[in-house]
Amino acid sequence: MTTQTPGSNLSTAYEPASVEGRIYQMWEDAGHFQPKIDFGREPYTIVMPPPNVTGELHLGHGLEDTITDALVRWHRMQGDPTLWLPGEDHAGIATQNVIERELAKEGLSRHEIGREAFVERTWMWVRKYRSRIADQHRKLGASADWSRNTFTLDPGIVKAVRTTFVNLYRQGLIYRGLRMINWCPRCETALSDLEVDYVEMPSKLYFIRYPIVGEGGMALPASITVATTRPETMVGDTGVAVNPNDDRYEERIGRGLLLPIIGREIPIVADETVKPEFGTGAVKVTPGHDPNDWEIGQRNDLPVIVAMDLKGNMNDEAGPYAGMPADEAREAILRDLADGGFLDRIEDYTHSVGVCSRCKTVLQPLPSEQWWLDVNKEYERGHSLAGDAIRAVTEGRIGIVPQRFEKVYLNWMENIRDWCISRQLWWGHQVPVWYCENKHVVCQVDDPARCPECGGALRQDEDVLDTWFSSGLAPHADLGWPEDTADLRYFYPTADMQMGYDIMFFWCARMIMFGLYNMRHMGEERSMPFRNVLFHGLIRDARGEKMTKSRGNVVDPLVAASTFGADAFRFAVLTGATLGADQKYSDDRLASARNFANKLWNTARFVLMKVGDREVKRPHPLDRESFALEDRWILSRLEQLESDVDSLMKAYQLGECARQIEDFLRSEFCDWYIEMVKPRLNDGDERPLKVLVHVLDHGMRMLHPFMPFVTEELWQALRVRIDDDMATQLIVAWFPRSGGNWKDAGAEAAIEHVIEVNRTIRNIRAEKKLEAGARPKVVLRADGYGPALRETAAATNFTSRVELDVLDLSGAVPEGEWGFGRVADTEVAVALPQVDTAAERARLEKELAESSAHAQRLEAQLANETFRSKAPAHVIQGMETTLAETREKTAGLRERLASL
């Protein structure tokens, strides 16, 4: 149990667990997270990247919370009406997988209980677990407005999604069509191109002979050999393609081939996309199972044969292999090809394979009827979704930070293809399209009871929309659109948006497209979803590998925050890398941040004990000359820091900003200033108290956006000791800004010189191995800095444990043994204890003999070729390193002997 220090109101040790929950509840109860609408003032608005409702936050969420909360707290302390809009995503595929696993434990499937019961079951699960997400954010200190929390299946969001779909559909941008898709057999749904990860896999390249029709029959005819990594799809071949400029096949273009085993005749077609250098220069064309083949087939009018079902098994089109899983069919086909003399050879091959980004199942490219969004089609003259999103960035209406990501964004947008927006799921936004029994198609926002054209019965399309379709509406839909709400009028467009660069295309690009489209009635400047988008990097493990559950290297941010404190977690991940760069997770960095919090705690306790029950006024610039040199120095340094912090925050350099605040508080304030003024405080001089409380107050204010809990707790104890108009809570206290009143270049230069002199004294003490308790005499011979060194002599005596004498350059250092150093124009001499030369020589000669003998033994061993040939490489390397160190030690001993 901790004890209370009289007069300090702070426990003897900082215990985050006893502080964080209480402090957060205090903020929330005071309503500081809920901004008031004031049309006379510019608001600051930012939307939380909505975590999936399925589970717990990961390190990426922790980093996002830290970055956003730092910006939010900074703006709030500047008096801006500040709204951090939180929410959760329904996460169609991920949530459906969770509920299906729950059903499987009961021996059930979604098909057995039906769609309506499955959706209701999912809602029950969401109602039970959704609140956990907000609680996890709270534990990390996220000061979001939970009264405005949204969920992507809330009624208001449903209306926004449907309104967007209907408008795009009626303008011809959304259509249903047969195109090649990425099909996940595990998730049983189509995926967009962005939901595909590509991994390098070792495989085989199979070379298969396709007989040429009319050139020898089926026994051993003339043939064209094709190379493929997927022989199981050959049953769906409808052609073989060659490059029209390939001399080997020029005369064969247009001829027929017999598909081995199946016996179907297929044509040889010319297509410039075929690479003559790949394989044999001839590729089998399977339009039903490969996106590139689909394009070749479309250009050459080849039929489409789909030989696999949606679970990855061969169907009736596969002939004798129908019903087999794909892997089993592959083995059977290869055996039959070999038996028929069609298998020419097999080579090892590594190629890139598309897998589902969620479950990592190998995807099957299939042609399918899906809903698509044409992002390149004009909906108004000169306006398309992609074109508008490109111009918003190139014309500077939306800024990208760091700027290097602008090129990445524009490259993708300029080459963007139609977006497959439908998913074969039951959980999500069901497509607002209904089919009439009389063949009419109805697309509208509200559920129709009957067909508006003929009164016939309706059946709603069973697909749901891609999760990113709804989350792409977040900046305006979460504020009430399509209704004309006060929140939407005041808080839109949002100011900033931040996310990992890995979802730039999933989310950022789609928010820009949808925002510019849905809000275009507000004009170019106000239709943007946000003015700036910030991309942070990924947090990887200590070896630089991506964190995944399969690797077992995942770190729970709440566990880390519980172990080291939420402030330490926030500070460590924020300062771990610059914006946009990846970082390696390190417990050591969290431990260092925790130590920083403890140092602040102990510093505040010291200051409060010195202040006692008094109320201390702040230092006034008009009294500058009455303050000591070190006082003017720290006040000048504080003012410079305030200026730098303002610039860094405006440039979104949050990590560098936090690092500079730490450097100032840890080093300049704690390690130097406080130590310098202790002799004055011990002598009863109360003038440093004004400076101590002022600097600590401003330091806590500047650090608060990054380490909110410990700073609020310390500030609450400090505020009642400052004779000034203080806010009731630090979260809404004003943020310091440099006024230029304390800038003092002379004081800064003088004290920095004093500090360097102290460092030189300490270095000499260490080099000469002076006892820690010794207080040697130190003589300084100085010119221009002499007055500063004399004024701070008591501080130097205290901090460096010496007896100081400052002389002019004309003064002489007394005779005796001295250790010397120099700082600019100042000569530093540290008195050394008298040495028994004979005894020291005897000691050094003995140590030299032992060191020389050790070196000779190592040299002899390393010169032995038999030993070197048998010893492991790491042993040899270790001995060579030791020999080099021993030789260096021996040389040093000889130099010391020579000096005697």
C-alpha cells in the first residue's frame, strides 16, 4: 500500500492502475468529449477508423488511438470545438465467420436455421459484445464522443447506404454483370481485388502436349506444348494462345488442337499479351478460371467453361473428374496425361498465388454475375468518381501526409478498375434491389411492399454490399447524412483522417469518392470528406515481421498498457517511428516510457514538497533581471520548446514533438535545472519556486496530448499551488504558446557552456577513476564565460561534487597532479590524488605481463592450422576478437607505464 507524502497529495510511487480509470471517468462525467455546436467558431472533426465488431483491438488500433487522441486533445486545449466521432464496423465476412463457428459448436449451420434466424442470432451477438470495443478504447485514453457512437448497420447508416446505392444505380454507375471475380471457397463469397493477398509459393510447371488436328491423329501426332501451373483447369480450356509475332507459331494460328483426355477441339488464337519467353510461348486459355484468360477469351470470342463449383470441387463440366476436390483432380489428370503420352515434363517453379486476405485460402478466379461500381463513368459532364478523387488531391483540396504517399494514391486511382461491391453473405447491407414476379426490377431506398409498376410480388436480391461500401460513407453518414442535421452542417467536412497506409485503397480512396459524390451540392471546398489524410506505418515484431496470429507474435495493446501503463504504451508507439514509417515493437521502449512517467512523478513530488501549502505566482517578464542565470535559461528554453511544439503539431510531426518534450523535461528540466537550483532552495531562496511550478505546469500541458493520465493526475495536484486563473481539469486547460517574453539567447549560451563544463568534469572523474564520494578541487581558467561560471559555481559544486575555483586566463593552475580538459575558451583542471609511483608501476607491470602472455597464447592457437581446421567458425571468430581486445589493452598498459 502506498503512503501519502505530507503536502504533496501524491503517492510515493506512480501506479497507473489506480489512476487511469478514475481520471477517465472524471473527464467523461464532465462532458469534455462532447463539443457544443458554435457556428461562430471553426470546429475540429476527425472520424475513428471503425474497428471490426468481432473482437479486440490490435496494436494498429492502439497506434491510431494514440495519434488521433493526441490531435484531438491538442485542438481541444486550444479551444476548438473538437469532435472525435467513434464507431464500429459490422465486418460482414469476419462477423459471419464468427457466428458460423458458434453455430458449428451446436452442430448447426446457417443454412439449417435460415437467413432470418441467422441475422437475428448475429444481432444478439453484436448487442452483447459491441460495448467491449468502446471500453477498450477508453482504457487507452481515447477521448472520443461516445454519445455520438455509430455502427455501420444503424438505421441512419442503412438509409445512407441505400440512398448512395440508389443514386449511383439510377445514374448507371452501379450495374449487374458477368465478369471474372475472386472467389473464396472458405468464405463462400466474391472479393474485390483489394481483398486479395499475393504470396510466393513453390509449385510445379507442367508441360502438356496438345495434338494439332489433322497432323498425325491422337496416337503420337504433331503437337504444341503448353506450360501451366494448374493442370486441373485444363478441362475448361477453350483455346491456346500464342503471340502473333512469335515465328514458331505464325503458320499455326487459326488451326485446331485436340484437348488431351477430353478430346474437345479448341483453336489456336493470337494475342499480344502472351509472353513468348514464358514456358513454350503457348498458353492454354481457360476463360472460366483465370482473369487474364477471361480477357483473352473476350478478345477472341472464346466460349467460357466453368469446371469447378463454389467450394473448389470439380463439377459436371470436368467430365470423368466431376465431384473430385481440385487437388485430387490434379493428381488424376496428371496420371492420365502421363499414361496418354501428353505429359512432356515437369519443372520446379515459384509463382505468386492469390489468397483471401482474411482466411488465407487460395482463391478461385471465376466468372460470376455480381454487382459492380463503375468508378470511371461520368455521372455528370466532366465528373466521375475516380476523376473527382484524383483532382481533389492534385488541386490541393485534400492533403496527403506524408506527401510521398500522394504518388501511390494517384497511381492506383489513375489505373482503377470497376469495383465488385456484392458479397454472397447474409450479414450486412442487403442490396436494395427487388425482382418482380413479372420481371420488373425495383431499386429504391425504402422496402417496397409490392412492385410499384404492376403490384406483383417481390423478391429482394440476396447479396449484401462489400463492408467498405458502408464504411466509405463514414465522414458524412456518421454525421446524419442524408438528413440535413445540425451536426452535418457544422462538423462536415472533417478536418483530418488518419489510418494505416495498408488501407489507403480500401477506405481512404472510397471515402474521397463517396464524399465528393454525395456532398457535391455543397460545392468543391465543402464536399471533401476531410482536408488532410495521415498515413501511419505498421507495427511489426522485434524482427521486423508482420504480426499475425498464425506466427504467434501478436501483442495485445491492452495487455501492454496494463503492464507498463497506458501513457507508456501511447508514448512508446508514437515515438517509435515517424508518420508513415513502420516500426518494430519493443518492450524496452515501453519500459523507457514508463521510466519517464515515473521520473515526472518524482519530479512533481519534489516540487510540491518544496512549495508546501503556499500558492506561488508565476514568474513575470518584467522581473527578468531579478532571476538567476539558470532561471532565465530554463524559461528561455521552455519558450523555444513551445514554439517548436506548435510548428511540429501543425506539421503532424507528433512523434518528433513528443520526443522534444521528453528531452526538455527529462534532461534540461529534471537533470539540470532542478539539480542546479537545489543549493539555492536549501539556502531558503524562494525565487526558483516560481520557475519550478511554471515550467512544470507548461510541461504537463504540452505533454498531456501524448501522456494524458499521468499529466492530469500531476496537474491536479499542482494547479491548486499556482496563484493564477486555472482550469478545473488539464484536458480543457489552455495549451502553451510562445509569446517571446522570455527568449534569452545569452542565458542559453552561457548555461549550455556551464553544462558542457560539468560534463567534462564528470568525464575526467570517470577516466581517472576518482571515488564517487570524493570532492576534488577543480580549477577553471575562463575568459568570456567566466562570469557565468562564477554565478553557477555553487550549482556546479553540488551537481558534479567538486570544490570549484574560477580564474581568469591570467591565473595559473597550482602545481600537482591534474586531469585536464577544455570547453571552448575554458580550461578545466581536476585535481588528482597523489599516486605512489613505485607501487603503481609494479601493479601495471604485473598486469602487462599477464596481458602479454594471454595474447601470446591466443596467437599460438590461431597460428595452429590443425586447430583452425577443426574449430567451429564462431569459436575462431571469438578468439580473434579477444586477441584484438587483448592487444589493445596491452598497448594501453604500456602507455600508462611510459607516462609514469
